[in-house]
Amino acid sequence: MSGTPVVTRFAPSPTGFLHIGGARTAL
């Protein structure tokens, strides 16, 4: 569930590329 806040933070992603990059950085 710890990934939920991270996704919400990087939610504003039109292409979704930033979403993957943000999640990877958080990991």
C-alpha cells in the first residue's frame, strides 16, 4: 500500500512515462 501515495504524487502524467520513472525512482 506504500506505493499508493507515490502513484498519487505522480498521478499528473499525460503520457504515463513520468509515472513509471517516478515509481522507479521511489523504489
